Amino acid sequence: MRLLEFQAKRIFSRYGIPVPKGVLIESPDGLDLEKLSFPAVLKAQVPVGGRGKAGGIRIVTQAKEAAAVAKELLASNIKGVPVQAVLAEEQAEIERELYLAILIDKQTNMPIIMASATGGVDIEEVARENPEQILKKHVEPSIGLPDYVVRYLGKNLGLGDYLESFREIADQAYAIFRDCDASLVEINPLAVTPSGLLALDAKILLDEKAAFRHHDLFTQLQAEWRRLEKGTKTMAEQLAEERGITYVPLDGDVGMISDGAGTGMLTLDLIQDAGGRAANFCELGGLAGAESMRQALEVVHANPNVKVVLISLIGGLTRMDEMADGVVQYLEQHEKSVPLIIRMYGTQEEVGKAKLRAVGIETFEDLEAAVRAAVKLAKES
């Protein structure tokens, strides 16, 4: 579960990590100007990254402007996702922007703490262009986050007088990671201000498999999600609902279609294991035909975040030739498609593969190989 920024910052505050003063705006009439000082930053609350580049973060200097911008943001979409609320915060006086995160290193299956003096930007871009600017240290779970590791990071970030504050923030970030069964706790940027360090943004990913250990927390978060949704749905969700297709939006860029729930869940796990992020869960059921596949492709393509579509088919009752017909029909009816990676196995598979080859699509025999190819394409896109 990816928390919205205001939810993550609420947890930060509980653990003593300093965040800007702010108020949550859930409707155009819900702006409490008495609680807001100017200049202020209005931030669209959506479970996707890149809000700033998409126009979801705005600076306002007076009450009238704040009301107009809040109304505009609440009526907007960020990367195809409706804005669910707006977080209004005091603008900080920023001297430097740092990056700090604790996450799971999938290569070692261990927690890792990462820090960089280059914050406030896309950390993936920094890792790609200047990897030496990112400091990394693995954390042994049975020991916890050692003080010498935090001090090493702080000194290499040139924090000087702020070293002790950085230590406290890093310790509490790791405490959140441990206590809440998180897979990611990220502060980007962690700002150096005249009054100290301040978490200007907050990102937390919780492991939903551990929800049974955090009943109160998950109950609160889920209640907020239901309240903030206000009946709004993305284009993909609306199409899926109209056509009776099982579709669950996620926050990644690998679109996924399977011919059964079990195959779909396996494919989701393999996408994550390969270092990718699924954009959705979409399964057709065991008796799906060509029309179901065509419609599912329309639904998944309606998500603008999708960079590649992975189709995972293991036909028992489902016929692979009919699945291929659905893919071909979709391509005939639409001028554009993201790359399609198809793993096809089962009833009439040779006929289905031949139909796909005729339109220039090669299929995969091995599901893991197909997943790796899809994740690679998504990252290169």
C-alpha cells in the first residue's frame, strides 16, 4: 500500500520527524485560510510520483490565489489519476536539499539505507547519471541501524552542525520501516533550513501482507482512501466497470493481463521480483474469449503510466487461438500500442502463436523470461 503524502507525514510526526505545518483540503469549500500562512505550497495528493513536473505542486502567495489553485487542483488529474485532496503547507526557507531512504535491497533481501546530497530530484536519474553521488549501507535486521553508519552518512553529506538532527531523523525513519512493516520509507527532499532539518516530502510503502499486525493503522488508512475517492475513478477503472472486467489499479508501469486470478497473482510477484512495478491487476477468468482480451487491452492501455503490457496466459479452459484473435483485433482497431510481451501456453497454443507471428509478435515459452523482458522494456522506455 502506497500512502498519500499527508498520511506518510502523519506517521513521520508521530515518530518525531519534523515536517512543515499544513492543512488538508478535501473540497473547494474546505480551505481553512485562518490556519494557512503565506507564501504556501499546495500539493496534489495522488499515489503517483512526478507531481511537480505534472503541475501538481504550486506555490501561492495570498488567500484568494490559494482558493483558486486548490479548486483547480481538486478538479485535475495527475498522470491519469484524479486528485483526491490537496495538502497546503507553509513554504520552507531551503538552503540545501538532501535525499534519505530506507528500503529493501532485492539483490540481498536486506534493508538498505541510502542518502545523497542531491535531493529534490528523481533519484533514479541520479543513480543512472551520477551513481557515485548516492551513499548506501546495508542494515542487518537483527542489529538495527548502527550509529556509526548514520554518522558516516551525515559526515559525507557535509551536515556539520546538523549531524545530530540527521541521526535522529534516520533512526526514526528506520523505526517506521521496522515497526510498520514498510518496504520503503523515503524523504525527498530532506531540506536544510535555518531552523533545522525538515522533511518536505514523505513516501511510505507498506507491506499489505503484514496488515494483520497493524489492524488499527490499516483500518484508518483504508477508511481515508474510501472517503477521499468520492466516487472518482480513472478512465481505466471506468472502462473496466462498464465491461465487467476484473481490474485493480496499481502504481507501476507494467500493465498486466492474465487469464486467471492464480496466474495473475504469480505474475505480479514475478514482476516485483524482477525489479519492476505492476500498473494493474487484470484477469479475464477461465472461459474468456477474443472479445474479453480485446476489451482488456483497451482497459489496460487507458492508463497513461503503462509503458509495456505483459499478457500471461496458461490455457486450460481458455483457448490460446481465441486469445490471439483478441490481440490481433485490438491492434487492427488501434493505431498505437505500447510493446506487448506475451507468454502463451495451453489449449491451441500453436495456432495462437502462429496468428501472433503473422502480425509480428513473438511469444515466450517461459513466464519468468517474459516478465524479465517486460520489466526491461519498461525501464528503457
